[in-house]
Amino acid sequence: MRRSALISGALIILILVIWEAACRGFDLPDFILPMPSRIISVAVFQAPMLLPHAATTAMEVLVGILLSLTVAVPLAMIMFARPAVENAIAPFLVASQAVPVFAIAPLLVIWLGYGIASKVLMAAVIIFFPITVSLLEGFKSCDSEFRILFQLMGAGFWKTMRLLYWPWALPHFFAGLKVGVSVATIGAVIGEWVGAQQGLGYLMIQANARLKVDLVFAAILWLSVMGVSLWILVGYLEKKVITWK
Amino acid sequence: MLSVTNLSKRFGDLSIFENFNLELPARGFTVLIGPSGCGKSTLFNVLTGVSAWDGGSVSWNGETVEYLKDISAYMQQKDLLLPWFSLMDNALLPAKIACQDKKAAGRKAQSLFGQLGLAGFEAYLPGEISGGMKQRCALVRTLMFERELVLLDEPLSALDAITRRSLQSLLLMLQVEFKKSILMITHDIEEALRLADDVLVLSGCPMRVLDRIPLDGPKLRRLDEPQLIRIKEYVLDLLQEELER
């Protein structure tokens, strides 16, 4: 773990050094490709200006995650309990992922307005699918011998769900959640691009129009930090919850 | 007393057993031995109601029953301990599912932990203990069912010879101290000869009883006795013939 972290760190530093050297060597202007040192300086020194935007995006992402969990978890359980429901819903689930989020973003902004609701829904739409599918697959992967054991102990479906299926599916659930939180910012930012009054996506559009590419990159950097932090947080929760692995 | 009369089970065109008969006296220890895949585990699945039988009848103490699920405790080849529960929580699973009094169940489990040499390991997770201890814990869980009939499907097959030998005496404890009637599947002829009151030698598919061998004398028999050597050779010959058939 420590070794892989070192390798990752070294790789990032190498890319940044090459990038910095290329910008300096080719004398690239900031509005084409700013130097990493410039981006980091903007990200740090303009933090007071970036922070409210980041807070808005973070709020959209977090509420989106909660919303998608609220729908995905019961849905996966119902689909597992009733295969007929799974068969009926599966095509809609797949279709919801086949439609690009860019296509539905303008509609959501029209329906839900420029506030955070449309962005929350965008984030939730993106996160919902990996969580539902991975949780459902987790339930299905339960060893049949354990199912038989519970059957013989006279456990009903919901008791089996609580004591067997859920703990069994937890590693799958966290894998889906990790994927979900990694891409959650995409939904929120796309929503902000289409129409918003605050948020890192909104800031990027504004900065881009003024050729402040360093600020665009600074916003991307903040988004990346947000995504990685969420990923690490989920990993931490996973370790705390799945203590037996 | 368990009586199985003319029991039949088919999977499509394949007859697993037909007109299969079996009698297990109260507090008896009967061992089923036969070629791999002959249908022994299917017999247990059918008896416990995991899958339906196609014909015949089963009676327990003279009363015809639909299946033995509520009469028997079934211990499978794998320990099937839930990795997220401590050994004590695993042992208490039948009581928890049956909503039994927690304190009484806890006292009983604690006493069984002591009797089966697991005292002090109650809080351990299954992943932290040896295979032999896992099987003992599975045995405690089986005893927590409080059922007179115990079905054991190769409970010791995954263990090394020394651990297996020490657990054989625990199986006898089930019969003598806990007053259980035991029906056990094994591939180990020596194990059968050491423990059983009766050995039923089974044929390949469709499964039938080739011979019933009653055994006398004190249990945990020494296998260097001439009579047991002869029986072992006889059983091996029967199984060999069956394999060559």
C-alpha cells in the first residue's frame, strides 16, 4: 500500500515536471495551457473565491449520493426479492444509462430550475446505476449452501436479507459506491454547465469565457480533490464496516 | 425412530434414487457410505425439504412427516460460519432466527463452547481460528437447534487426520451425551467403522442400499481388530465392484 502510494506520488510529480518544463520550454501562454505551478497557485491563493463554489458542488454531490442510495438500496432489495420486478425494471435501468447525461441535463434544468435540485438529480442519476447493479449482483452472489442453511434454520426472506445477504453483498455495495462517488461530480458539473448560479462547473464556464484557463484548471483540481476525497472516505468506511476481510 | 420408505427422486430423466429405504433407530448412529455423486447429499436435501421428493414417505417416531426440516439439524460438509459474526454469534444464529430467549440461548451456547473445547474463543471471528475449531463451532450451532435427529454430511472431510480423530469423539458425544439420533455421510470407511452402529453401503445412481453392516462393541473402535479389517476389505470390494459396474 505504502509502496503503491509512493509510485502514484512519483508518477504525479513526473507528469507535473514534464508539463511544467513543456510550458516553460515552448513558452506557452496561460490561456492555452497554464503551468502546473500557476494552477496550484490559483487553486491555493484564490481559495476564498473557489470555496463557496466548491461547497455548492460538494453539497450537490453529497445530496445526490444520499438520494441515489435512498432509491438504489430498496430497489436492489426488491429486485432481488422479486425477480419479476427485476425483469420488468432492468430495461429501464439500462436505458437510463444509455442516454447521455448531457442530453437530459437541459431538461432537468428546465423542469427543476437553476438551483441545486437539477444538479442533485443529475448526480443521483449517474451514481444510482452502479450502486443498484453492484448491490443486486452482491445479493445474487451469495453461496447457495448458506441460503440452504438459513432455509433450514427457518429464516424468512427479510431475516435472511439482514443476517446473510446484506453482509455478503457489502463488498459489492462498496465497490459500486466507490465507482458512484468517483463519477458523481460529473453529473453535478454537467448540470452546472447547463444552468446554475454557483458551483465549480458554473465557475469553469465563466472562467472559460474570460480565457482564464488557469482558473478552469484550478476548478478541475478542486473537483479532482473532491472526487478523490470521497473515494478515500468510502474506502475508509468500507474498512470500518467490513472488519472480517 | 426415522423410517424412509420407497423414497424416490428424479432430476429430469435421471433417477437419483428409487424405492430407497432406510431405518434409523432412536439414538442410533447410522453411516451412509457410497461412491461420489451417488445421491447421498441429495437424499439429505430431500429429507430436509430443501428439494422435493417424487415418491415415497418419511416417518419420524411413527408419524408420517412432509420433511424433516423441523425435526432435524443438518450440518453440511463446509462449516458455513458467517465470517462477519463472532463464533458465539454464529452459534446463536439458530436461536436468533427462532427468536428464542437470548439469555437462555447464550447460557446454553456458553456451556457447549466449554464442552467442545471452544471456551475463550467466543469473540473470535471464523477467519481467525483453525479448520478444526470452525467445525466444532459448526457443531455447537448444530446442537443449538435442539433437535433430536442430526444429519451430518461429511462433517470432517475437510480436516487433517489428527483433527478429524479428535472431532470423531465429539460426534460420539452428540449421540451419547446429547442423546441424538445421527445419520452421517462419509467417504472415510475407517471413520464409519470407528463410529457407527450401522453402516449402509450404497450403490451408484440410482442409489440403493447394497448392504447394511451392523457393528457392535464400544465406539471409537480400534481398526486393527481382525473383524473390522475384514469388514473394511468387504466394503472396499463392494464399492470397487460398484465403481466397475
